[in-house]
Amino acid sequence: MTSIVFFCLFIFGLAIGSFLNVLIFRYSPEGRFFNIKDILGRSHCMSCRKTLEAKELIPLFSFLFLRGRCSSCGERISLQYPIVEFLSGGIFVLIPLFLNSFFGIRSVLFFSLLAPGWYYLFILLWILIFLSLLLIFVIDLKHYIIPDGLNIFIFVSGVALTLLFAFNETHILPFRESFLRNYTLVFSPFQNVFYNHLLGFFGGGLFFLFLFFISKGKGMGMGDVKLAFALGMVLGWPDIVLVSMIAFILGGIWAAILYFSKKKTMRDKLPFAPFFVIASVITIFFGFNLIKGYFLLFNL
């Protein structure tokens, strides 16, 4: 039964991933929001413009069946299609599994009578946040821009998550308000979930806003600033601090690799949001163990 549930979630996630690809390929970088008119319409080959048939629209499997090429013109199909679809399917499976484990829900089933009612909305919000981060990752990589609509959605989701926590705090296991667990006691001046998320919003966002102004927009884009505010509300304090540190480390390493391989110069732009997204994933899934390992390294 468990395997069937998660298989269905994965297949549903693949279908959502197919829709995400439509959003990505039809996103207009001139606008800050998605245009519904650009999204609607039949899917077609990006090379020969042939309208795709139903058998060519099956998420992931069509790519494998066609061996990554258009059945009409033979041009290669972008790897973005199967990668985004697979990651989307993985989000629908891994997020419920991880959150069930993190919050001690005594069942591996997504739909479990053992879980409180608000928890289903909580899981749904996190799935939507991860899907939004996936969109941001690819769009910023392609267009060097982060849609305002996605930043707004993540911020609103962060507010909803904070309220769910605040009204159900007594039903949550100790030290589960933060993905850093008990280390929140060390790094946060507050022991209140609402204040921690509010501090994450202002602390994370204002820091990136400061970087934006001192670099005059050259070292940090305003879209990155807005994303910092949004993720600060979602993750709270001190999680957003660890996210920022990891993002800068990853971004610095990648920039150095591109520079020394002469693929980029110091004046070239680099999208920062992908590193922000990767850092968020690392913090959520491995942040506690990273901090624990750091303290053990110094026998603390």
C-alpha cells in the first residue's frame, strides 16, 4: 500500500514537472510575472515547431522512448525536460517522507489518520515551495532573472507556515521549529517561532539589500534580495544565516572555477539564485548534521 501511494505521488509529480517545463520555456524575461496567454496553447517542438502528439507528451517516458530526439526533425530534446520532471516527481515523494521523519509522524503514508489535520496543509505548502524553488533555479539560470510572482508566492507560503507553527506549537516535537533543531538555542535570541521567522525575514533580507546597495546592483540583483526576504520568512532564523553562508561558499567556488578555466571574467554576471536554492536544500535536509559536525570538530 505504501509503495502504491508514493508511486502515484511520483507519477503525479512527473505531470506537474511537465507543466513546470511549460512555464519555464514560455516565460518571458521582459515581464516579472507569468503571462497566462503565453502559457496556454499546444506544445510543440522548439526546432521544427511541429505540434506534439499525445504519445510525445508523457512526462519522462516520452523522452526515453524517443531517445531524446524529436520524432519529426530529429533534433535533440533539451535535457531540461526529463530533469525537471524527475525532480518534480522526487519532490512529491521525498518531502512527505522527510517531513514525516523530521516531525515524528508515526506513519510513512502521506495520507495518514495518525497525522493532525493541519499537517497535510503544511506538507502541501512545502511541496509548493520546493516546486517554486525549482522554477527559480532554472529560470534564473536561463534568464538571469527571478519572477516576482514566485518570490511573492514563497513569501506568502512562509507567512502561512509561520502561522501554522504558531497555532500548533504545542503539538510539535521539541526543537522542530527550526531545521537546525536544538542549535536554535545557541544562535537565536528568541525561543518563539513567530519572532524567529520575523527575524529571518528582516535579517536575511536586509543583509542582501545592504549588499545590493554597496555594490550598486552589480554584486547582487534585486531579485536575489526579494528571494532572501521570502526565504527568510519561510526558514526563519538562524536557518537563513546558514543558507546564506552555504550559498556564498558555493557561489564563490563556482565563480573561481569559471574564472580560472577562462569561461567567465570578473565582469561577467553569474546567477545567484541557483546557489541560494541548493543552499536551502542542504540546510533543510542536512543543516542539523552540518552544525553538529562543526561543533564536534572543535570538541564543543
